[in-house]
Amino acid sequence: MIEDRDVNLRSGINAFESRHFALALKFLSPFADAGHAEAQYRMAIMHQNGLGIVANEGMAYRNMKAAAEQGLALAQHGLGFMYMEGECTEADAGKAVHWFAKAAEQGLVGSQATLARIYGEGLGVPVDLDEARKWYRKAGFDDLADSI
């Protein structure tokens, strides 16, 4: 039976990646309901953008947060953007930085670069050029770090 579960999860992820969202919904929904982070992350994106399902900001936020709290870097990055942009939840720069930092510490380059920009431009936080340089370097953007 475990093999069937693995096949269903992989089928759902493959359907999502292939943009067959109605099929992805069918396979991923039970996994998301059971607390599987990868499924929750993809369900969050589908709910947020109305992909294969009616858009539902509340479900998008709940799924993204649940996946982020389990340590999924992509979900932490996604939750950071939700807080930064005020999408699916109230804008909160402090929470955005918190979640971007969690993902950045796992090596997610997009989060590292986003943190660098946040600190370099003072987007909801005080300008901190040392932090900006640190995150640009971690992201592999030494030229940007050196230009600050």
C-alpha cells in the first residue's frame, strides 16, 4: 500500500509540474490534508492563483504556512512573499524577513537575494548594508555585494 501512496504523490507532483492542475488537485489534496509539506506547498500555489480550483486566499495561506513550518524552504520563501506583498494575509515586514531568513539559511538563493535587497533598500527594516552584503555573497552575487 505504501507503494501506491508514493505513486499517487509522485503523480500529483508530476501533474502539478506539467500544469495539469485538476489532476494534481485530485492526487495532492489527500496528502495536503494529511500534512505532507510538498503537497501543501503545491496546493497553496493552486489556491493562491486559482489553478485547477477556485482561488481561496485562506486555504493558500494555511497550506503555505503549514508547509513552511515543517521546514520546506520553497514554502518558507513563498510565505515570506505573502507577508512582504500582503497577499493572502496582512503585510508584515518582520514576518517576511523571518521566513526569507529560514529559507535562506537552507541555501535557497532566491531568499538570500531577496534578503539582500530587503536590507540594502530598507524594505520594512532599517537599512543594514553589512547584512545586504552578507546575503548577496551567500547568494553568489559578489559583484552586487562589492557595489554597495
